[in-house]
Amino acid sequence: MRSVLIRLGRVTLTGAILVLALATTPAAQSARVEDRIPRFINREKTEPDSRADWVNPPKKPFPLPAAPSAGGFTVSYQHQGKTLTLDDYLTRNDVLGFLVLKDGREVVERYLHGTGPTDRYLSMSVSKSIVSVLIGVALDEGRIGSIDDRVVKYLPKLEHSGYRDVTIRNVLNMASGVQFSEEYGVATSGIGQLSEAMVTGVPSFVDFAASLQSEKAPGKTFTYQSVNSQVLAEVLEAATGVRLNVYAESKLWRKIGAENRAYFLTGKNQTGICAFGCFYATLRDYARFGLMAMRGGILTKDRVVSQKWIDESGTPAPFAQPSVNPKTDQCRRGYGFQWWVPCGTDHAFQAVGINGQAIYVNPSKRVVIAQFSAWPQASASPEIRGEGATVFDAIVARLSE
């Protein structure tokens, strides 16, 4: 298979793949944040070899009014022996857009490095949580009979693959047991090969999943694998008979009162729609998505998904419980149905993407935080590791005073 890294010099890659391919290279790590921004916003304007599958909003957006404290809100926090402020955090973490809601009102809305409210930010794996909600919708509608159905009920082409005995629940929990490595920047890894398929269209996403073999028993062990989220999207399309973007538009985007168009970006020769990390939306619409989840699956008069689904999605699997590392005092997040679950007693949950993307949802404290960044590498560097969780906790504590 040709290297994704080599292809950078030959074709224009979609935003998600460009970041996945470059996330760990020295050039990406040393580049100024301003040089990295084009890889994280508005890629539909710069990707001639890609296809944008659009998700249209309703005529009237759901309002996000400013809170009385908006404009002057800040927090201070301790990180690695230093006292820092929210402004410090935004600078240190190369944040492009940051929005905080308390009781549905905007407390903070910040745009940095020349980005603004009409820019569409790359979701990275935040899109996995969007797919999770849509699976819940299809379940509520009876399009999916049960999440304990085997995947092959909807995708019979996977009957002879590692997914043959895997249930939808297993896939939601990232416990499919298939052989697939999530090594960013490595062309021969599972994510590298999935990325290559997304760019070239060969093989199709379903054929790619059909080529994977089983590595361990399903439903036993948490192993984060982007291919599982893509399989969920393929199950969704098979169960509903509707393209992912069209279903997302009618069942999600219009019902949350989104303000702007969004899209999934995929290589133009790929018949499927990239669902594992290729969604683009504005900061305020990401926040509306989080607010819908915070309110138990409803934002406007039209419910999106059941309260039961939201509750189950934010509940970690028995084998993926959050825990605190006693040596570093940092949290190792748990995992539910394509949502991460932080430590603590607030029953918060998060959509998380590499390079600093997050939608934090805290129903008990009525707080939503949407953050989209341009980290030079996939994971947090040592100097900012754990800082996001500290800041989010500080914001929640301040807003609960």
C-alpha cells in the first residue's frame, strides 16, 4: 500500500487525513500555530480532491443568549506548580475557538488566531459522539432492532471478518476485538490504511472493515479504534436506507436549531462518508450539540434522542471505567457509547478529538464547554498534559459558586 505520508506530495488530502498524517512529524510540531490553522478549518474551500456532504440547518436557529457575566469571566488554576489564567490556557493550548455555556447562556465565546464565528472547525473524533447520537435515534425509531444485534445483521458483507460475532454494543464501547492499530502518522497502521482508503476510495469502507480479522474476544476489552466508528456509520446507513449526512440533517442538525451548514469531508472517490473524524461545524453549533446532550437529548420542541440513550452513552463500560493515576494524580478517562467519561461524581461526559478538540457536557452542573484547537501533535505535549481537565473543572467550580 502506498504511504499516506508520501501521498502528501502528490494529492491534496482531506483535512482529517492531513492532520492524521502530519500530526507527529517534526515540521508539524515546530510550525507556528498560524501555519497550522488551514489544516483545521474550512477545508471544503481548499480540497479539490474531496467531497463535502452537507448538513443543512433549519431556518430559525436555537438562541444562545449571553449570560450576565459574559465578557468578564475568567478563572485561575494550578498546573505543574504554576498559577495560570484562562487566557494562559488558551494561548498555551493553541486554542482556536472556546465557548462556555451555563444554563444555556454564553459565559465565554472566544475566537483566536484569526478564526471567527463563521469558520467551520475540524471535529477529529468529536464526530464519533455525533454518530453515537444518530445510532440512538435509529434505535428509538426502530430502524435498529437492538444494540445487541450482531453487526452482520445490517452488514452481511462482514460475515467472514473479525466483526462476525461483534454486536453494535461492542462497537459502541470500542470493544470489537478486531485487529486494528490507532497509530497516527504511521502509514502501515490501521488508521493509516483506513485514511488511505478514505483518500483514494479503494477499498470502500465496508470492504476495508471486511478485511479485518479478530484479535481478541469482543465485549471484553476497551481498545480505541476509529474503524469501529466507521462501521457504526455503515450500520446506520444500512438500517435507515439514508445517507449519513441526510440523516444527520433531518434527525439532528435541524432539531438542535443549528445556525450554520456543516459537512462531512471525504475523498471524492470514496463511496462512503467519513464518519470517524471528518466533520466540520461552527463553534456555536458544536455547543448546541453539547447543550442537547446536556438536556438529555432535546433542545428545541423536537426531541433528538431519548434521555435513556444519553444516559447510557455517558455511562462507562465495566471494562472502561475512569481511574486516577496515583503517581501523577491525573485521570484516565473511561468510555461509554463513543463518549469519554472523566473522573469525578458529576456524571460528566465528553466528545474528544486528537489535536485538542472537545465538547464537555456536565448535566448536573448545567455546563457545556466547546473547544477546538490546533495542537502540533495528536496528543497533549508533556507541558499541557492534564491541563484541559483542570481548566474545565475550574470553570465548573467557578460557575457553581
